[in-house]
Amino acid sequence: MKKIMILTMALSFFAVSAQTKKENKVSEEKTNHKKEAKMKKRILIIVSNANTIGPNNRRTGSFLPEVAHPYAEFDRANYQIDFASLTGDTPYLDALNLAGDPDNLAFLTGKGWETMQKAVKLSNVDVSTYDAVFVPGGLAPMVDMPENALLKKVIKETYERNAVVGAVCHGPVSLLNVKLSDGSYLVNGKNITSFTDEEEKGYAIADVPFLLESALTKQGAKFHAAAVWSAHSIADGNLVTGQNPASAKGVAEKMIAILEAPKK
């Protein structure tokens, strides 16, 4: 009888011990999942709401690969990707003829375009909760981004809290007229690029209100131009810019490299 009692007690002990270990493991897994969720980087893509530009009302929007290629890179990095637009209205896409590209097609048929169509009005977004903001090009930003006061404030504050600011092609117009807390232009003394004057003269010179390269240079930017339509992106601190559609992937890759770099 005594042996039976001892055996029963031993079995009970091991059962409780096993259950405790299981509960501890579940608790640890939940904690790890919470940590992973907390650590997940957040990217805000800010898009234009314009759909025409110039005296002839040329149709425009955000240039498809300049949204889709960075989106694909951020998605592969397992980042949370949200969209905001200046007015909160449904944004437009340009260059849909490039839908055959794998990343472009994945964006259009997957979650990307669906999410972009529901872009939140920028004034309703707490941008301080994001690790980076990214502004794609297309001709559209040349319409509603050169002087948008809220956008300039968002870019300034994002840059000054050392979050990452990225833009490609005509997207760097978002950097134009941004003044930092010391009164200097954000682009002053920075190594940057954008759609070049040479590229514009062969593309939309009759439609744009000004030449972006010239405007950025006038505010003190150290402008770097590569061969027309070639992939070219630059990182200067936490500021990343790209020259044209072919540069969009490179901009995202450089942004990710900065975000993943060990904190000093």
C-alpha cells in the first residue's frame, strides 16, 4: 500500500512538473511573439492625390514601379506597410502598362493596391509612430507636394527624430522647401538625387511647373546625377533618394539597411 502511495505521488509530481513546463513554454512563446510584434518596423508610404498635370491636363498618378518595387522590398523585410495621402481621397496610379513586371503585378493583384486605395488622410496619421516614411514619384507629386505645409512638417519632424526619410524620382519634391528647426533647408549640403533636368527634358518638360533638380540645387543640395534612366540611389545619413523608376528598389534596399543597422 505504501509503495502504491509513493508511486501515485511521484506520478502526480511529474505530471504537475510537465504541465508547468508546458505552461512556461507557452508563456515564453507568447512573450516572444509580443516582442516580435513590438519590434516590427513600420513604414508609411505617402502618396499624391493628383491625377492630372500641366496645361494639357496630362493624366498622371503615382508611378506604379516606384510604389510596387519598394513595397515588395519592405514586405520581404516583414515590415508593416501603411499608406497615407494628402487629402484622404483614393490615389491614382500611372504606368499601368508596366503591370507585367512580377513585383508590379503582385502589388496590383495582392494586398498592396488594395491598401493604397484606402490610404488614410495624412492629417489623421500619427507619423511619429513610424520608423520611416517613403514618397514615391510619378508626375503627381509635382502638383500637390511642392508647398503642402503638413507634408513639409511631417518630413521635417521625421528627419529630425532620426527616422528614415526616403523618396524616389519626382518624390524628392517632398523635400523641397522643408526647413529644419535651425531655419536651414533640409536639402542644404545633403547628397541627394531625383529625376534629373536632362531626364525631364525628354519626358514631361511641357507639363511640370519647374525642374526638380534645379530647384533642389537652388536650396543647397549636393546633387548627384547618373546616366539618364539608369538605377541610381544615394543615402546621406537617414535621408535616401533615388533618381528615377529604375532606382526605386535601390532606395528601399538602402532604407532597410539603415533600419536594420545596429543602433550606436
